[in-house]
Amino acid sequence: MHRLEDLLQIGDAAKLRGVSIDTLRRWEKTGKIQAVRTEGGHRRYRVADLLKADNPNLRHTVIYGRVSTPDKKDDLARQIGVLELYCQQQGYEEIYTLKDVGSGLNYKKRGLLKLLELLQRNQVERLLITDKDRLLRFGSELVFALCENNRTEVIILNKPITQEPEQELVDDVLAVITVMSARLYGKRSKRNLKAMQAMHECVDKILAAEN
């Protein structure tokens, strides 16, 4: 079974749609469907786009999960599992799975940007998350406003998470400080080095407060 976000080679894409490769190429030429180019320049077709070709009004159920750091991927799998089970129980189809590993303060995560793209294209029937902070630490209300404007239902399961919200906020702040510190170090001016030292002192205070 293919997921909506999967990318297929042209032969597999044609098989999924039950058409010839020539027909698929003709659809692309006429703009009925779009191909995605890989880093190597190869043509791929997104399953969601293949299914949408004959139904431009098709909208998906999108589930979104996020954790702040790679060592919490087990929790990410748990989030996605809970959301998929809920979709199965409700009989939702056309499931589009998005997930991120990164700070809730980062607005440029790949999964979040894809969600915003789908919302802008009015392709989301409903959005499911376990907790509103999974989207963004601050600013999730803006995403919800976009959902409301597109008549997208938002379902928040409010399942307990393995990490206290305060602890994840600390992780988010430390992640931001680490990135900024690396950028300042790259420039190495006296002013930047002083700023970097101040941030390191801030990190030490945060860590001391945790302990």
C-alpha cells in the first residue's frame, strides 16, 4: 500500500492509475499532473497527485507529529501510531502523514512547510495532532486560523506526552542558542565572541536550573 506522500517512478505511477506510461506523460504535458524532480534529476510522481488527477477537489486527512530532538524518535512513532489508529477507528481515508524532528520554535521544518502548502492549496479536509504544541511552540493559532479559513477540521487528541511541556521548551531554547552560537563563532568578531560567551553563560544557568 502506498502512502499519499510517496514518490513513484513513472512505471509504478502508471500502474497505480491503470494507464499507460504515454498517457501519464501526456497528462504531465497538458498540466493535468505534475512530476517531482529528484536531486539527480529523475522524474517522480506523488501518490496524492496521482489520485487527485481525476478529482481536483479531493482533500486529505493530514496527521502531523513532531519531537524536538532525534533521541525522541520513539515518541514520534508513538504520536503517529496514535493518530493512525484514531483515523482507522473513524474510517478516515486518504491519509497524508507529515512529521518533523526539530524545535517547536523553528518555522521552517519540512513537514510543517508541507502542511502549510497543502492548506494553501485547500487540500486538507482535516488535520490531526496529539497536542497543539506539536505544530509550533508559539504561533500554532495562525495555522488554526488558516484551517478555519479553508474549512479544515482540526482534531487535537490531547494524549499525554512522554516529556513535560516545560522540559521541551527548555530544549527548544537550548537548540536556538546552539544554532545562534555556531553562526556567531563562524564570524569570529570580538563582538560576536562576547555575545557567544553570554549565550553559553545563559545555557549554563538553564542547565543549573534544571538540576
